[in-house]
Amino acid sequence: MNDSNRQLFENLIAQIETVRTHAVELDLQLDADVQKTHRACRESAHNLTAYLALRNFDLRELQEQLSALGLSSLGRSEGHTLASLDAVLQVLYRLAGHDGIVTSHAEDFQRG
């Protein structure tokens, strides 16, 4: 792999990690409100906070770059936001040459 590809992958990883961190932080901030929802709706409420955090970012350039690589552009992640972010991150980690276990998120996508 050449340096420009590695740099592209690392840049994309950094952007998605920023979005993911923001999603987790917002979820923590709103957790007291989420806990007030009906038990059956809490998982959806947590996902909603992650999705709202995702939509705080202008993702157009990131989405174009992801699509050009044949990856999910995160445009349809509303039903499983963190699982979508994690799935794209796992592929990018591998493309960038990072070792580690690729986690399957199939169950999260089914539940979404």
C-alpha cells in the first residue's frame, strides 16, 4: 500500500472516530432522559441520540470518499447508527493495515 492510500484511510478513520465519540458522548449526556422512556423504547432512544449526533456533522465529503472506496456512506444508518460507524471503521482499520479482530454487527443491523 502506498503512503497516500494509507493517509486517506487514516484520515477517514479519524473523521469517523470523531463522529462516533460525539455520538457516545451525546448518548451519555442524554441518558437520564433516555431512562425516562418506556423500557421497550430505550434501545431505539439510544440509537436516536447517536443518529442525532451523526447528523450534527456535514458528512458530504466523507460520504463521497467512503462511496468511492465501495464502503457504506452512512446515509442509511438511522436504524443502527453505532453499528454502521463501527462496521465502516473495522474495514478502514484493515485497509490501513491495523491488526485486530473484525467484529460482526449483523445482529445489530437486524435489530435496527
